[in-house]
Amino acid sequence: MDAAVWEDLLLIADEFFLMAHNDSRGKAKLHPAATGLGLASGLLGELLLYGHITVSAGQVTVMDRRPPADALAHTVLDQLIGESQHRELRTWLSFLAQSATTSVGERLARAGVLRRQESRRLLRTSVSYLPIDLNAVAWPATRLRALLDRPDPPSVPDALLLGLVVAAGLTREVLWSAGPRAHHRLNVLIPALPAPLKELVGHTEAAVGAAVLRGIP
């Protein structure tokens, strides 16, 4: 499938997943906690971008209860509505991180981007998500790297995705062959995000740092 078509199909958490698992065997590039928290933040970011929620002072507030078109986004919004007594952003990041890798992996499998594979060893079954097209899996990082080398600013969704890349520790995946301009632009991009998105990125980075330090799997 053409790269531009993939771009139209993929949501924030989808592209983060592919960058975090840019491997022919579907192996994660990050600590599991960083992967889960980055994906959880991506799922909340999707709802933020579509106006369903907002973030302020570390709290998540539902703004629009109408169901999103995407089934996974709909599920996450229903969880936020159903547990409205819990509004702390860090609580929701931790909660969603527990299942985000599986949820987003399944969404990409349904979209035909990845292939779900089960492996049985003794009494344990593990699930991995393998690329159907290696070029499609590599596309998000390639696309973001090219965006950072252009003079015009990236879109808000792309700026958020770049913020999550930094927050989770995926920067090397995007900037491994980029020039000084790309490094500079990435440094000034996150502070310029709209306040709710900047707060989401900041809390994600703090949660990732705390989880990795505590050795959370």
C-alpha cells in the first residue's frame, strides 16, 4: 500500500506502536513500561485532538460524550465516562498502559498493518504483532524525520506524536540520521504545543521516568 494511504489510516497511538516495534520480529525497542505509557498517552491524545477530552492541572475532563468513530477510542472514552470519579491523568496513564500494547496491536492487526501471532511455551501463551510490510512499519519514523527537516511547522497531531517520542525515549528511532536542523526543531517543538497536549507529554515523560527507575515491567 502507498505510504500516503498508510498515513491516512494511522492514528497517533498506531504510529507510536510502529516506531516502538520497528523490527521484523515485532520486538519492542523500549522498556515495556515506556511502551505502555507512550501508547496510553497516544490513546488519550487521540481523544484530546478530536475534542472529546481536555487536560488541565493534571486532571482529565470529558468534554464530548458522543462516541468516536474508532472502536478503540470509543472504548477508552467509555472507560473515562464510566469511572468519572477518577480524573487524575497519571492514574489514567497507568491504567491504560496495562492493556495499551495489546489494544493498539489488535487495532493495527484489524487494519491489516500487522499480523497477530501466538506462541505457546509450556503453560504460557505470548502474543506478538508482526509486520506485513516492513516499509509500512518503518514509514512513521521516516515521515517524522522528513518533517523535522522541512522549514514549515508540523501539524499539531505530528507535533504531539514527536512529543510522545521524546517522552518515551524513542528519539533515536526518529533522529538517527537527521541533521542539526531536525534536532533543534525537536527541542523547540514541545514547548510550543497547545497547553493540554504539552501537559499530556510532560506527565507521560514523568511517568515513564518513574516507572523505569522503579523497574516496573
